[in-house]
Amino acid sequence: MVKIATTEADIRRCLPAMLALRPHLSEEQALTQIPVQQEEGYTLAFVDAGERVPAVIGYRIMHLLHTGKTLYIDDLSTLPEARGKGYAGMLLDFVIEQARQAGCAYVTLDSGHSPQRYDAHRLYLTKRFNIVSHHFALPL
């Protein structure tokens, strides 16, 4: 079952799965940053599978000139021991439906190029995502 994280307790439950994708963050940093992002329209959803949260997805809806109303997936992460069990697919299906209900024209995400991401790429392609651009970044 997919739920939206609305409380600090929910966010704390999501941290192990989130930090599997974002290991550069400490738990404390994530607990500080996620509520700030929520104030800016970020939604954190998770698979509620009992005691452990095996997978999370973070997303926001924005308006862009090139795609119109778009749901952007910031984060999609599954605990290593829970991979291959359909949790990420369930979360993608959930946000795709959220995008449809919100009247979005697109669902988009960025994903790294490393071989460790190939399973994720296969999932995105299975869910009918297309590779449409390169993402460039300039650290300041």
C-alpha cells in the first residue's frame, strides 16, 4: 500500500530507503531537508509494508515551458534487500496516476549513467519512459 509521508514519524520511517539512494546525506540532514522541500511542493510517498519501508518516491508538480504541467520525480529508492520485488514499479504506477489526476502532460525524472543504475533504467523503459535528453549541472 502506498502512503504519503505527512509527519516527522513518516519521514523517519522512510529514511533508510531514501538514504540508500542519497548516502551523502546524514539522517539529520535528510530530516532537515525533506520538510523544507515539502514546503516547496515536494511529496514523499512510500510503500507501507509493515515495520520497514522498502521503497520511497519523492516528486513535485511544476510548470515548464517545454512540457507544460509536469510531475518530476526527484527520488526513487528501494532498500537493497527489497529490490526486484515490484516496489519501485508500484510507486511509479502511483505517481503516474497522481500526474493523470493532476492534469499533467508528462512525468519526468533524471537518472545516473553508471552500471549500478541499469536495473532502474530497465524499469523506466518498461514503464514506457523515453530517454529524451542529457542533464547538465554546474556545481557552484
